[in-house]
Amino acid sequence: MSSANTVSSSRPHYPPGFRARRGLNWSFLGLLYTSFYMCRYNLSIANKSISGEFGFNRAEMGYIITTMLFAYACGQIVNGLLTDRLGGKRAMLIGAAGTILMNILFGVASFAGVLGLFIAIRGVDGYLQAFGAPGMVKINTAWFNHRERGKFSGIFGFMINLGRLGIFTMGPALLAGFTVLGLINIPPLHWRWLFWAPSIICAVAAVAMALTVKETPEEAGFHGVVRDDTGPADAGVTAQFSQVLRAILTNPAVWITACAYACTGAVRQAVDQWFPRYMQDLYHVDLRSARFQFLAFLIPFVASTGSLVAGYVSDTLFKGRRAPVAAILYFLETAIILLAAQFHNVNAAIVFLVLISFTANSTHSILGSAAPMDIGGRRFAGFALGLIDSFQYFGGSLAGYFLGNLLDRNLGNYFYFMAPFGAAGGLLMLTIRGRISHAPKPSPAAPAGDAGPPPRK
């Protein structure tokens, strides 16, 4: 009987049609968020082209990156709070409209070529894109039970990396020219199309999401299916600002997770924002070459694999606890980074960039999506996600101007920049591994079988 109850609690039984409707919901949410990433990582492909056209050095390009990431971080805090008031669907549509407009304007700004204008537009874009993650996670918190959220975080990571793969494939093709179905020849395009083309894709995905997605299972006709960890299902998905602030700001797990996540952001953005430029400048790798395309495929592929594996392991082997898994990954990442700094050839660079991406995106998925859902539940997940994710981008903003300046001095500084962040993240996760559970306490009316793991003493 005990064994049967364990299986039942880890594999919830849902009414007919629920999984299919949830899959439809998640597919269109994921596609929209995928397009957000195409509108975000286009700058990494355009970096060298912009620098060459206007004479910007790496530090000046780093100003654009830092401003975008810092504005995104601030936006996550503000917009996460707003999302818990507005609802996830509205938040995602606001973010989509904003990033479409800002990417179009960034392309138009190429006719002026003024650094300050690029910085300002990208900063506004960063703030507006910060509506996306809180909105998506808030909606999915209402559709996934606690012991399913690690697996959701893996899917979350997959959709992110699909966006990265999309722009890493499409971007070089736009710059070099391509043929459609062997019939239509598209000549090489100006780098501004790296910003215009993803905007078109994002617009189509936003319309599709608006027409199909439901905010909660209840809106789709499934009542009482997903139990909320922070209160009864009939409490809804919105909350007063005072309730949100009190529930999230007084939780120590939020702050420790957020600080560790800043370390993830510094490493992750160092790879994502700079690896094309690093490979071009140090090893003279062409973006359309087979070697770069192989790397551009492998980085998001292994990142997705890491997200899925980390989510599954934290759900099953560690029974919903995220911190022990994250600690192992951070220390493994540190060892890989230090080893990478000892090798100086193009093949070694490819191998180590791929391995670092695996570890960084594994912690990114479980701390950036599963942990905030565990902490916040359906009523507070937006602000929990926004606050924790903001720290990722505060940390990531160091990989803009600061790293660009280090690379102007010596390209050999690239890997050494990342190493301290991996070690710090691991130590932070060890501090809560045995004392604090991310999972919130179940409400008194909730059945005990769905509550997830109790706090560890």
C-alpha cells in the first residue's frame, strides 16, 4: 500500500483531456518564449559586424550588453510583481509587443550608428523582455504540480535553447545569403535583418499564444486538478502587492537561491554573449563554417540536455530538492572552466564551451524556473521568479562591459573570468542543502500526498 501511494503521489492521475490541453498551452507559451530568445541573442551574432561597421571596441559593445542585462534584471523585479497582479498571459503579450518594437528600432538605428542610441534601445528592450519569464512561469505554475516542476524546468530550458539554436542558425545565413527550396536566392543581408527577422517570428508566435493559451486549468474547464502549494485552488492566481512582498521577501531560500543564480548568470552570459566573437577574434572561425555551425548546434543541444537531466534528477532522486543538484553542478562547472583555461586550440575551445554550457544551463533551469514555482506557488510565482531571475542578470551584466574590457586587454582572460562564479554558486547552494527546503509548506486543507518533501532539519 505504501509503495502504491508513493507511485500515485509522484505520478498524478489527471482527467481525460487534461494532459493534451496542458501540452497545447505549453507549446504556444514555449514558442513565444523561444522567439523572445531569438530577439535577445541576435546581438551575439551581430556583435562583430556592428563593431566593424562603426569602429566600436569590445568594451563599447559590452556597454550595450551590460545595459540590456541590467535593465532586464531590474525589469524582472518590477515586472514579476506586476505579473502577480496582471496575470501571466497579459504580461507575456506586453513583453512580446515591446521586444518586437525595440528590435525593429535597433535595426533602424543602424542608419545613425550612434553608440548611445544602440545602448538606449537595447536597454528598453531588456526591460520589456523581462515580462516574458515571470508571465510564462506563472501560467505554468498553475498547470504543474510540485513534483512535476523539475521536468517542466527541463522543457523550459529546451524552449530557451531552441531560440538560441534558431538565431545561431538563421543569423549567419542572413549575413551570408541562402537559397529557399533551391529556387529563391536571398543575397547577403545587412546585420539589421538579425533584428527585423526575429521580430516577425515573435509577432506570429504572440498572436498564436493569445488565441490558444488559458491562464489556469480552471479556465479550460479542469477544476481542482492541480493543487496549489501556497493555498486553496479557489484563491486564484492574483494577489495583493502586500501579500506577494511578505510571502517572498521574508523567505531565506529566495535570497540564497538568488545570489547563487547571479553566479549562473555571469557564466551563462559570458558564453552566450561572447562565444561567437571569441571564436572569430582568437581562432578566426567564420560564422558560416561547418566548425562554427557544429558549435552553434552543440551549445543549445547540450544545454537542453542538461536542463532536462537536472530537472529529472531533482524531481526523482532528490525528491524535489533543487539545492544539492545545483551544488554538484556548480563545482563540476568550476573544474571544467579551470581546465579550459589551460588549453589553447580551437578544438579544445569547442569542447569546453559545450561542457560549460551544459553545467550553466542545468543550474539555470532548476534554479530559474523550478525553484521559484516551488517557493511561490500559483499566487506568488511571478514575483519569486522575477526576484530570483533578476539576480541572474545582475550577475550576467558583469559579462558585458567588464568582460569586454578584459578581452580588449587579453583574450586569454575569457575563461578565468568565469571560474570564481562557479565556486561561489556551489558554496551558496551548500548552505541551504541541509537546512531549507525550497518547497513551501502545504496549506492545512491540502492532501498530504501532494505536498512534496518536508523541510530538512
